[in-house]
Amino acid sequence: MVDRGGSAAPRILERLFDVGQGVSAAPDAPAVPTVRSRILAAGVSPERLDQHHREGRVQLDGEPVTDLDMPAPKGTRINFAAA
């Protein structure tokens, strides 16, 4: 019998769209995206991201990012500082 209550489908879709967004310790724990994964998901090329990072222009909540693989959970703001 198929449950059409709608509870399983959204969870499956959430997991599909979380691919590459971060690593979680437990299978049921939500993945925490990284600065790198969020910027790449926004369409910035890896080369351009590396260039901005080398120039010290990547910021997370107004603070310079030293590690692109640091967690950047929902609600944090990522931007490129002016040259």
C-alpha cells in the first residue's frame, strides 16, 4: 500500500537536493552547507571563487573567510568584498 500522505516525498526530495551541500555525521542529521558549496551552487565558477578567495574578498557575515570549507548554515550571509 502506498502512503499518499505527502510525508515521504518531501524528505526524499530534500535529500536529493542536499547532494554536495555538506557532510553530516549521522544519516538523518541535516547536512550543513559550506561556503564553497553555497557559492558554487549560486553559479560562480570554481576558478572565479579561488581568485576571490586568494584576494581575501570572500566574506561570511562580514568576516573574511580563511577556509572555503567552513560551515555556512542557512541564515548566514556570504558576499564578495569590494576591491
